[in-house]
Amino acid sequence: MSSTLTETIAPALETLRLRQAEPTTTPKEEATAAEAKDESGYPYARFLPHFDNTVKYPPLTDFEHHDPGLEALKHAEPRAFLNNATVSDLTPRFGAEVSGIQLHKLSATEKQQLALYVAQRGVVAFRDQDFQDQSPEWMLQDWGSFFGRLHIHPTSGHPKGYPEFHLVYRDAGKTFNYEFSDRFTSSVWHSDVTYEKQPPGLTTLWLFDSPSSGGDTAYVNQVEAYNRLSPSFRAYLETLEVVHSGVEQAEYSRRGNRGGTVRREPIETVHPLVSYLVPSVKQSQRDVRTHPVTGAKALYVNKQFSRRIVGLKQEESDAILNLFNHIALGVDFQVRVKWAPRTVVLWDNRITAHSAIVDFDSAQDGRRHGSRITPQAERPFLKRD
């Protein structure tokens, strides 16, 4: 489930600029989508994966990110948006399930509180939502753009006319996800597109259709993964930087997989191996940027995109990046979200990693069709004390 020049552009304007390369659906396309629905009986046919190998995007530009969760710190009741909700923590410190409120009805103030709450809990599943029945324009502009500049994935499928949606799809005939058949498991722990200079922050995922069982998503708390390490080892890790690469993902598509599309040339970016949760203060105003809520540090490595540690010999880098196993095996700082109809899951991509669990047979158990909205955040940053 997965996927930068300095220029400051408002998130909404940047999204509109990028979408000029692939216009929104025309009346003819809408009619085609309606016809597809009529023929298949599938109400979300308009959100099926589309690939266009003629579309190319320029490199992403830098922008200044303002985390809406910061505003919630000023509120008298930062969790007031949950006053009429039922909340159940998945574990004492990580993950939650919420029911009794509708995300699409939240005010701007309540969305600020939501951003803060997701940063604190890491991953939150909202049940019984009508989110997927809202218009694509609302999903992108009213919802996604509120949390940051919308990311367009360089290789994944998207609904025709709406490249800002990243689709996950697997049915009896095909899959458009990053999976392998030559390993024991298709699970790959990752944080989304960490090869970008400004990777995603608050991320939204929902499934239009899913098997009656199976196809869950696992999440790991990268803050707790960091905290479990010995103090001397943590201190050393904080001196290191890691190369994150999108090259392998792009080459996988160039070989004809997942639609064979590469819309933007892959990059490699260096990030600190350990970062603060939400750096947010302007660099020009302070020498360092720190988390406005807890100051917690988190591991910022993942097996899918982290390639090597800068300045170390290969054997040394490989030994330290055995952290991948520490992350994958840490069941006491992981949660598993079970999908149910009309569930929307939000997570903070900066301090979590996740993996799809492909434990179902799509020919027998049904289709898994979901969509992700992936607003970008700030560049990972570590304050060195």
C-alpha cells in the first residue's frame, strides 16, 4: 500500500496547478462511469484504477507546511470534537477506534483537534462513516487539502481525472499494489513515500469494498520502537542519516507492473534516522524545530524505502538497519485494524509504519478496493541537544 527547487505555494493552489495536467472528468467521462456502474452493479466504479502513461509531472517543489494540529493546542478543550463520540483505545498508548461522529461534518476547529488527536494516538479508525459517498471534490479540497498539500503518487492507479487519490486494488484478476510472489509473505512495513523531501503527515484511507474477513492493516508505533532501544544506542542513531529511495518502486512499474506508469521521475532523499514527531516552527524564526505537543522522537526508517546509512560501510549500515526486524517483530507496540464497511482510518505517517495483510483469496473472498488521500507535511527534522 503504498509511494522534490524551493517554492512556497498554498496547498490548494499547488493541487490545482498539478491537476491541470490531467483535467477533471468531462460529461462524457461521467456518463462512461455511470454506464460502468450500470453494467457492473458496482456503486464505486468511478473510483476504479486508471493509468495514463502519457501524463508526466515535474519534480515536486518545496513548500511551507502549517500543521493544523498546532491550532488545537490553543483550544480550551483540544478533544471537544469527541464529546459525543464513543472512543475505545486499541492499546494504552497507541491506536483508537471512534464511532458516533461523522468526519465529513467536522468544522475547521474540529479538524484541527482531529489532527492533534491523530498525532497523539498515531492511528485512529473511525467507524460507520458516510465519507466514501461524498464527492471527490469535497474529499480532496475540503478534507485532504485542510491537512497539507496533496501528494500525487508517481506510479499508482487513480480514478480517472483525480490523480490525488492513491488507489489500492486487488480482485480475482489483478492487483495494483506492491506485492511479491517469491517471498513467504507479501507484508512490507513502510511509511508512505518517505523518499519525498516532504513526506506525508496525516493520511486518510478507506475501503470502498473489502472481503468479509482478512485484508486488515497493521500499524507500528515508531515512537515506542525508538523508546525500546538502549540510551547509548539511541544517542548514536541520532547522529545518523538515511537514504530513502523511490527508484526501486519506479523500476517495478517500468517493468510493466501496476499499470506500467511512472508519472514523475524517482528521487533519493536523505532524512535523519531519528526525527521529532511534528517539526512546525519556521526555520527562519528559530534555529531548531521541535514537537509542539510532546517533543517525542521516532525512528524514521522503513524496509520498503530506506536503503543505506550515509557515511557507513555497507556491512555497518546493514547491521544497524537490522532495526527493520525490531520494527516488524515488535508486536507489543503494534496494532491491527480490522476493516469493516464504512470505516475510515487516519494515521500520522511521520511516526508510524504500516503493512497491508494479504491473507485473503480475492477469487474466493472478494475484492479489496480502497483509496488514500496523502497530504504532505514538513521535511523530517531532528533537534540535536
